[in-house]
Amino acid sequence: MAQFSFDAVSDYDKAEMNNVFDQVQREISSRYDFKGTPAAIEWLDGDKNGLKLTGSGEWQIDAILDIVRKKLAARNISQKALDTERAVNESNLKATKEVPFVQGLDQEKAKKITALVREKHLKVKTQVQGDAVRVMSSSKDDLQAVMQLLRGADFTFPISFTNFR
């Protein structure tokens, strides 16, 4: 009998993040309430693994972050891809906040996924493979049910599916 599978990963589309970055930059430059302020958005590093938000205060950082969230929603990217836990750094009449992107599954996150799948679907096998969880079954319908289950689960990290076989 044929064996079907897919990988559950925590990742984001880099091309879509580029588009979000460009759109946010354009909106910041055109908004009246940001004129004459240090409001800006930059890449966190050369690898584009996050955003660096700059504003005149924490309220402006929150406004820029709200714009980023709206652009992510418009492009069907989970807002869980943003790690907003870091504090705002204020100095010299300027506030900055680093917002790295959440990427990859560590052992704890992978265990949460496998435990949920094993609890709900007994016919499906799971296997942790590095920063992905492989889900295997002889039925495509079971795999689709697992995908729906994982999409509906309230994880603190984004989840996507790759490597369909």
C-alpha cells in the first residue's frame, strides 16, 4: 500500500516578507503623522532575518508594528512569524525595537505537534526530523485532517506544510 507524507515546519515565505517590507516602507514615507519624525523600518541583518523598527517613541513603534501586521494579514502570512517579545530601546529622542522572525522548530515545539497529532489521529505516524515533523499515513484524507487540526491549533509559532509525497 502507498505511504503518503508531508512535513510540518515553522517557516515563512522570504519573498512575501520582502514585499511586506517594501509596502511598509512606502506607507511610512507617505503618512502625514510620520512626517518629520525618525520613523523607519530596516532589515535586522544582512540575511533579512528580522526587522528593526525606529520611531520617536514607543507609540510610534506600535503604530509601525500595526502597519506590518496589516500587511502580513493581507499577504496571508501568520503574525506569529514576528517575535515581538523584545523591549523597546529608547535613547537620544529615538526609540528602536528589534523584531526577529520566528523560524524553525526546536524539540519542545516538535513535541507539542507530535503529541497533538497522536492524541487526535491514531492512524497517523509522526517523526521529528531536525527542524521539521514528518507526518505519514496510508490515507491522504487522514493527512488532510491532520493539516486542518494543526492549522486550527493555537501554537505560539507559525506552522506551514512542505514536502508533500
